[in-house]
Amino acid sequence: MLLQQFRIGFGTESPGALIRALRDYLVGTGRQRSIRDCDGLATFIAARSSHVAQTSLYGYLRTRAGTMYPELFSNDDFMVSINIAKWQVWLACLSDLSVYCGGMLARRSPATEQNRVHAIVAYAVGTALAEAGEPQEAGAAFPENAAAVRTRIDSVDWKAVEDGESHFTCSPEALVTWAPIVEGLKELDRDIVVNSVRFRWQEVRRDVRRLLDADAVIASGPAEAPGPVQPDR
């Protein structure tokens, strides 16, 4: 499965190599994969959340560190902070993109009941979180923030989700919160950082519009939300 292959930048791979590998998986030979069932939706939201999380975090660190950027990855303490940040930003990206995809399902199939859309999104989110598990390198806050993703999904009015950036609120704030950069600098950078994350979602939204077969996904999905999915250990 996807997160078992990429693990969001962990191990000895360089950030650039991981991002290229993820891009190759998503794009393949130039044709991106249509989203036609719940498992495809889960793969899509996990993969694109990983891509946005990595590129946003690494891009910010590269900009702030300048020529010192390669040396950061030889500092064990800094790598601990980077690993925690990557997982936390991924969770926030997963939350935002899941809400958007659920809203697109509701918009494209307006006759579909809210609980059906909720069941499908809850399944996709649960699948992504179960595959991620509870990695030790993600830090102590990971389980609580993973639960917060589920809580947000449970409270969404799917028919009120707009086709735009208004619901992409968690991921920009997560990058500001978790990036291992001096707090004073992050406050100075806030507007630029927030706008950079929002910009990265533009292409993802275009892909959702193009690739999402809402009727097929809804037909493949559960009628009711599943119970909690136990993470892989």
C-alpha cells in the first residue's frame, strides 16, 4: 500500500528522491488514475496529502536554511523534529483534502444522502489512517490529532462544502505550527507560508475535478460509516 512504500520521507531517502518517487507513482507513464471506488479515493487522499505535506515542509525549510539546507539532515535532533512535523502536516492535509473530496461527491451527486457521503469519506480516511498506523517517529500528539481528523469528518455538512479553497484551513496552520523553525521567524513568515500551502492545493483540486467519478465511488461505497479501523502495528 502507498504509505508503506513512501512512509512520508522516513529512512535514508533524500527529500527530492521521495517526492520524485511519489510523483512517479501518481503519474505513472503520464496518465493519472481515475478515482472510481472507495479504495481509490483513500489512495488518492493519502498520496496527495503526502505530496503536499512533503513539498510544503521541505520547501519552507529549504527557503529558510539556504545553503545550510543539506546539513540539516545530518543533525539527529533536527531530524526528529522534521519527522514529527511531516506526520503532523500530513494529518492536516488529509483532513482538508478529505473534506473537499466529500464535498465534490455531494456536489456531483446531489441526490445522494449526506450519511452516504459521510460513510464513504469516513471509510477513505479510516483506511489511510489505518495504513499509517501510529508511527513512533510521529510524536506523542499523533493519535490525538488523527482522532481530530475523524471528528472533523463526522461534523461536516457535505452539501455546504464549496468548490474552492475555503475548507483548506488545517494544513496551512499545521505547517506554521510544526515546522522546526524559530517561532519569531515563523510569525514573520506566516502569510507567505499560508499562501504557499494554499497554492499547492490548486493543482490537487483540479485533479479531483478531472479524476473523480462520483457516481462510481458512491456506488462502490458503504451506506453507513464503518466503526473505528484499527491501525497496523
